[in-house]
Amino acid sequence: VPVADRGLHYGDGLFETIAVVAGQPCLWDRHLSRLRLGCERLAIPVTDPAQLRREADTLCRGVERGVLKLLLTRGEGGRGYRPPLEPVPRRILSLHPWPDHPSTSWQQGVRIRWCDTPLGLNPRLAGIKHCNRLEQVMARAEWSDPGIAEGLMCDADGQVVEGTQSNLFLWRGGELLTPSLARCGVAGIGRGLLMELAGESAIRVREGAVSRDQVMAADGLLLSNALIGVWPVAALGEHNFDPAHYPRDLLARMMERIHLP
Ligand SMILES: Cc1ncc(COP(=O)(O)O)c(C=O)c1O
């Protein structure tokens, strides 16, 4: 990668982290839609999806289980921050081992905590998976206990938004509530899929403002991500949630669906 790449200098780019199962990138169309949305927001020319798919397929061939990271930067150039008028985006595809999360997490639940690092508010960057991830880096540096699987982050106004690498759902009274991502946060592929599956199971899903008090008062919490699928939360700090309350069918359907092409 040339030293002049703007991804390196300014985080001027986008990325997707994609599960690979049996040689196939999972949920490809959804990942590409989010990448396209990011390109439109940042005015980075959209790469031909067929070309990206060919490159992804070549890399994933023969891989039983892994992670494909697709990075798209604005490429080189421009004077200072000012982007070049005719950028030539750079594609970086890399293959990584499957993360060693316990396979039982989705049944037994995980322990999580609160993070202190706040998320800045910027509706123009909200939802897309751009390369500026310093907030998540700072939040993830807040703990080193391997028994804590995730940390929850609030925005600068104190509203709950998401985990450092996952989206959050509150389960209460047989309904799901997930924080609005209009002002910050990443609109996860896992989040979108879980919302659809809940709809198919006639479980109502609302998006809206979520306070810390609402989180603590929930019957349970769920975390979603394109690699893990869904994790029920067994404990947030000292507060335990009763696993018996979780919508087991929905979780099982999500785990079945998340790793399909
Ligand atoms: C900050 C953040 N939010 C949410 C997610 C979940 O996104 P997805 O479901 O697309 O994996 C991620 C994934 O890495 C993330 O980094």
C-alpha cells in the first residue's frame, strides 16, 4: 500500500468484515449495499460489484471458515485533506482466521460492561462503516479481562448506541427495542437481519432513543454482528439477566441464517 494512501492518512475509506463459510462470503449483497451507501456518502466512486465478487471468491476458495476483510479507500492524493477530483479507489481484500469466541456463547450468553469513551455525534457518518474507528479503539482499550465479551457505548449526550463491535437490542415484554442510529453508530448487517427475522416471527421491533436506565430495566439484552450472529447477554457489570427470558427460537433462526451465503 503506497504511503500516500488516504485511508492511512485520514481514515478516508470504508470497510466490511464478512464471514466466510464453505468458500462463500456470507450475506454478500447486504455487505455490498452498506459499502455502496458509504461510497455515496463519502463520494468515493463505487467499485464494480462483479469485480469485487470475483476477487472475494478467489480469496475465499477452499476456506472452510474464516473472515474476509474488504477495505476500500479513496486511494492516493489530494492536497492535504482536500480529496482529489478524480479519485482512484484502492481495494484491499484480506483473509483472517475465524475468531475464537466460544461456540456456546449464543446459548449461554456473554458478560459485558459499560465503556466510558463516548461516541461523537455526526449524522453524515452515522450508519456507514467508515475507517475512522478511534472511538472503538479507545473503548476496547478500557478492559483486558477475557471474560468480558463486549462493552456498551453511549453517545456524547449519554444515550446508549451500540457495543464496540456489535449492535444492541433490548428485549422487554416480548418486544425488541434497538437504539436509533441516526446520529452515530454502525448499521450492522447482523442488526438488519435480526430485525427482519423478528418481523417474520411477529416480534415487534422499535428503533428509538435508549437510556441507560432502559437497558438496566430490560428483560434481556441481545448483541448482533455479522460474524457472531447474536449473543444474549447473561450479565452487564453486576446485573444479571435471566436466560430463560430470551426468545430462543429467534436466536436459533438467526444463528442458522447468519452463516449462509
Ligand atoms: C462499531 C460497530 N458497530 C456495529 C457492528 C456490527 O456490524 P455487523 O453486523 O455488520 O458486523 C460492528 C462490527 O464490527 C462495529 O464495528
